[in-house]
Amino acid sequence: MVTKIRSLVDKIDTDAGHHKRSRRLQKDLLTLIATGSVPTTLRALQKKWGMKKPIAELERAIASNEFAIPKALHATQTLDWTPKQATKEFGQVLRVVREAQNLGGKLGVLIPELVLGSGNGRLPAFATELEDRLQHVEVVLEQRAVAALVLPAIEAYMVPKNKKDHFTEVGGICFGHAISCSKPTHGKGEARRTCFHVEFCTTELRARMTEDEVHPSPLSERVLDSASGVLLPHLEFLGGFHSHPYKRKKWGKSSSMAQMKGAEGWDLSEGDRKYLRREANGPTIEGKPPRLEIVVTVAEMKRLAKPGAGYRHTFPFCVGRLRVILAAYHVRSDGEARPVDRLVCHWRSLED
Ligand SMILES: [Zn+2]
């Protein structure tokens, strides 16, 4: 396999005749190894250069074993696996993975960006399946972070903004640490356990806030990111948060709790998902796409009641007569979000 890749690269070098074209075709070759599909430019030229057979063979080899090679490469690029771990999990792929990594280095190409670019910002199915299967994601919220998430959400819930908006959503960004470690899988390899430890959150004052949505301001995010680099140099940008207010006033006689439960109000809305996909493809904060999104749902209770147990990605509690549900979502590299495997809050309400 390695000799095939090398000989194809050499053939492109000799036959392309033009440095720029040769680079482009080598990039196409790398795209084939990383995604399993042949880019159109390479497909068009393969016959002309008598490369039809070797490229078809390579295509077959890449697609074999349920895309073991692209999966292994993806695991080393986005899940921080070593090529050796990838070989343990996916079979004899060590040399190909190294060869592809070298080709990427030589071309100055970031393989994850190449993969996203070839799918117009969407990950191929094998990669999403892999990320979901091999990543166990936890979010830990420090007590201060819980307060910083919930206090602005409650203020915007209780205090009218103007005559039109009796309450609004709020949003902001979260900082902390992303810690990764290995966890054995049922196979021979290892899954990645990623823990997002959220230590600090700040509300975006200039975000456009209404009863139904909050539009983050790209300029605010850039300003906050650069200033936080000075003020919080020990923390990294992890993602965003926003609130989902359920207010009796808006829903008439129907209780806001019933509305919230009926709509599973702690879930991301279609608009939220669209926004996250857009962010992943053109991050507002340069090179730092959001990796998590926290939803702070607030509803008013008719009478005092204890919160239920919730789900693995939620944390329900009460603040006076308000029911608050925190829910955490992991945002994959293609911007698709899914509930995290575990949400831990280092805080407990005295009222519960
Ligand atoms: Zn939302």
C-alpha cells in the first residue's frame, strides 16, 4: 500500500509538469486516502496518465474493512490517537497513516480541514460514526460557572427588557480546560474520554436578545476572546451557552412547566443546530470552533416541587419557584451536536 501511494505521488510529480498542478493533485490523493472518495480533478486525469488502474486499486483498498484507513487517519487527527493505537483498533494501517501524515506535512495541509472541505463542511458517515462511538464526553461545571450561567438567565427571565420583550433569552461563552485520556474499548484499541471542565462563563452584553432567540455578536466574541487571553491566560475557550425561557405570561393559562416539558425545552432547537453548523464551518473565533453548548432552561413552577432525576446530560434544580435545567451538548468538528455522556455539577442547591 505504501509503495502504491509513493509511486502515485512520484507519478504525479513527473507527469503534472506544473508545480501548482502537481500540488493540487497530491492534495486530491490525500483527500482520497482521508475520505475514501476520488475528487473529480483526479478522476478526470487518471485515464490520461494511465493511472486508472492504480487509483481504482487504491480506492478499493481505502474502502475495504469499512473504511479502516480513513477511520484510522481520522482517529489520529481528531481524537489524538497515536498511529500505533489506530493500528491496534483498525488492523494493519500504521504505514499508510504515517505516509498520509507525511504527505499532509509536506503539502502543509491540515487533514481534518481537508475532510470537512471535501464534504462541504459535513463529515463523511464513517467519521461521525467513529466520533460518536469512540468519544465519551463529559462536562464538569464548577460552582462559579453554574452561577455565571444561571444568574443572567434568571435576570433576563424576571426583568422585562422593554414594553415589547417582557423577558429575553441570554447567551455567552464558556472557558475552562479540555482534558483527554484513554479508555479501553471493547475491541483492542482505546476510546477517548474527553472532559470539558468549565470554570468560567461570561454573558455577551451586546448579543441581540429577544423572547425567542439570542443572536451572538461576532465582534463581541472576538473582543471577549482576545481580552480573556490576557485576563484568563490559564483557561481556553470551550463553547457557548444560552437560555431557553418558558414564561407563563407568554403561554397564557397553560403552565410554563408543562410547556417546557412538552417541548423538551432543554434540547437544542433547529435554529441552535443551524447556528452551530455554521460556526463549525467558519468559526467566529478564529481557529477555535465551539466544542460544547450549554442550554439553561428556566420555567416557573405553580407550586414548590422537587426536581426529577433528569438525564445523563441534564442537571435539574430549583431556585425559589423557578425550575432550572442545565443541559450540555458536545459539538462535533462538523458542527453536529449531541447530548454529552455525562454532566457533573460541583454544586448542590440547599433547597433540594
Ligand atoms: Zn436555543
